[in-house]
Amino acid sequence: MNKLKLPVMVALLASAAGASAEINFRGFGSVVGGQAVSVDEGQSVLGYTDTISFKQDSLMALQMDADLDEGLSATMQLISRGKDEFDVNVEWAYLTYELTDELQVSAGRIRAPFYRYSDFLDVRYAYNWVTAPERVYAFDFPGFDGLSVLYNKSLGPVDNSLQLIAGTLDGVTGSTPLLLEDFIGASWVASWEWLTGRASYLQATLSIDDSGAEGVANGYEDLGKGMLGVAQGFGGFAAFAPTDTMAADAAYYSEKYTLVGNQLLSTVDEARIKDDHGAYMALGFSVDKGSFIADAEWIHYAVDEALVPNTSAYYLTLGWRFGPTVVYGTYSREEQDARTRATNPIHDLSLVAGAIEDDDELSTALRAIPDLAGLDDTAVYLVRNTEATRAGINSGAVDRVNTHVGVRWDFHPSAAFKVAYEVTDNRITDTQGGVFRTAIDFVF
């Protein structure tokens, strides 16, 4: 994300205003205060602790639109966020050329169409929530660098908008650097009177620079090599075993440890999440009947050949409008599959390790061969002491439910006051927390 200090921003805008193009400035902002309730000390909910804060969701933005004549325009959007210590970041920076009244092409840094509200996600005055549902709106990327083609066409009573994109997204998810190359996708929106529907599909080659994933990969590699070493030891011992039964058992152990060792080594590249194909899809609709409103989205994304959980999430909002006031409730849920495929081989060896551990005759026979003494202990150790690794990877499972109610009051033609209470329920850890937030959203 590009960061600018305020003097640089002012200089850029001043020089732009002095050019011959027609320059239009507009902006928006949110002042949000929140506090977590019913939580343990140090626990946070949506970024809030038990101490009131006005930084987490507050922001201010300025957008410059320059009309360069003959269908060419330039757009730059600068945002200062409280959670980023109010550093000024370049969110959008692109050129647009209108080929016809229905077709336009943009190039530069553009917001990716992951969601229904992607284009104005930060313009919170445009929707009723304090912030968009976190269970679905989990990607906080500023935008991708590339091309966008937008085609608008009315077919009878239905207004259609089709967007095609291609480029590269170099961003951060949480605190982890992420790169999407060969990033392409399409988004379609259709509107008819009070009903709007949306569908999108995006795909890319994904790489994540994650030290945790690298640690898992290295652990798998060491573990796999250790398993193969144990397998080799049992294979050699089978030829010298004092009884046919012990020889058969040793050959069986060798076969099992070889199988699991090879499976673990084959998982190393998947754990590193490098140049893996990922796909994202979304569906949504909204209803606005004047007094009654409804909004819903569903998303799903998955990464092939990688230890990234398949993720699905959705929300449903129902609301009622009374003059300048909207009262609403939202239910949202996010589910991720545990990455058990990579850890099942470890689990499959548990019974084998138990048999080895209980076989005193095997232990005695191995100690009689100096090069194999302690092989049984090593075999058991590799299985028993990998349960933490297995549990850590399986902890990728997610099942979180958020429910919240809120009120929006348009007390001014350019500003809205909002208040909301939200509860998040982690169904995996059986923990809950609530957060109370108030906000003033405005445009200018």
C-alpha cells in the first residue's frame, strides 16, 4: 500500500488543481467510537477491547476526479485510517477512457469487485451498517493494479453492468504479505425496479509470504525424512528378526512409515503456498421496497494444492425504513474446513505407534543390534510428538457467527448517525464477545 505524508498530498492536489483540466474534489469520512463488552481482559471483538476507542474504524478520505476532455479522466483517492495511525494511503489511482456511452476502460490501481459494496466500501454513508459484515467482508485489500472494462446496457426493464478485470494484486491480509498474479475475473450486476442481483468470479495464482506456513513446511520436511529413516530401519531389521512374526511386524511398520513419510514430504510444497491456483465466487441480492429492505451475499473461495482452508461465508440483513430512520438486523456466518488431509497420515500411525510401544520383545531385539537400538523409541516419538503440529493445523477450522442490530438516522442531508450492537460467537472455541459502536458517516 502506498503511503503519503500530508504535505505531499497537499502538493499533489494543488498542482493538479493548477492544471488545465477540470478538477472535482469530493470526500467522505466516518467517526466511529466503540467498546467491547462481556469480554475477558485483553480480548478484542472486531478490533475493540474493553476500553473505548475512536481509532479502529474512523477514517477520512479525499477523492480527485480530473476531466481531461474527449472521454479521458483521471481519478485518485486518498484515505487516512485510524487503525493505520492515520497515515495517508493511495487507495485508487487510475485513468478511464469512455469508448462509448456504454463502454469504458480503466487502467491503474482499481478496487477489485470481490463484493457488492466493493466500489464504495469505505463510503459508509452509502449503506446502513457501521461497517460491512466482517464475516463476509474479510478482504481489506486497497485494490489491484491492472485493467478494468465496464459495460453498461439496459435490456428491457433490466439495467445490466458487466465488469471484466485483469492484473496483479500485491497486498496484505492481516499482517501477512500476499500476492495474486494472473488475477482475472468478472462481475455482473442486474437491477430491476426494487430488486438487484449480483454474481462474480475471480481467479489468480496465489503466493503468501507467511513465516508460520514456512515453519509448517520445514516441520513436515523434517518429520517426513524422520519417518523414512524409521521405515528404513525397520526394513533392515526384518531380515534379522529372531522370529517370523517379528519380521512380519517389522516389514509392516516399514511399509506404514514409508507411506506416511512420503505423504508428509509431498505436502511440503502445499504448506508453503507458492504459485497455487485460487478461485473466488460470490452471489448476492438486495431488495428496496421503500419501507422494507433486504440485503444478502454469499462468497466461497478455495486454493488448489495448498493448505488453505476452503472458506464459505454469508450474511442476511433485514430492515425497515421510517422516514429518515432505518432499523435493521444482520445475521452472518463464516465457515472454514480444517486442513485435515495433511494431518490424517499422522493420525493413521497412532495405532502403529501404540503397538510398537507395547512390544517389549521388539525393544529387546532392537537393543541387541547397536545400529538399531532405540529405533522403537524414535518411531513412537515421531508420532506422539507431532500431535501439536496436527492440532495446530486442524485449528484452521473456523465457524463464527455474528448477529447484530442497528439504527441509522439521517439527521443531515450529508451525514448519518448510526448505533449498533454486535455479538460474535466462535463455535469452535465456544467463546462469545460483544461490541457496541456509534458512528457519524458523512460525505462532502
